Amino acid sequence: MVKEIEEKSKKYFVCEICGFGYNEKNTAQKCQNWCSKHKSCNLQITKNAVGILKRTIFEPFK
């Protein structure tokens, strides 16, 4: 199950394995499924990431 976080009144969905954050829950779930099965990240999925969760703080890409 992906983690849902809210930062600056915006909702993000995060892969709990690699920490990439997405705007859509479905994309985060695809990422988490891939990470758990292959023990790696998929560039076709992660290119949709909007940031990465580090510890408990969401840091958007610049």
C-alpha cells in the first residue's frame, strides 16, 4: 500500500520502497509493485515522479 502525504495543501502518493512521490495513486502503486518485484526502479514509471520523500519531509524536484 502506498503512503499518502499532504504538503502545502497538496496530496501526494509515495512508493514506500524507493520514496518517489507521485500526483496519482495509481502511478505510485505501479512504482511500488515494480520495486518490490524487481528490487530496482523503472524509468518509465519514475519519470512521472514529482519528488522524493526523505525521512518525513517531502522534497519536490526543482
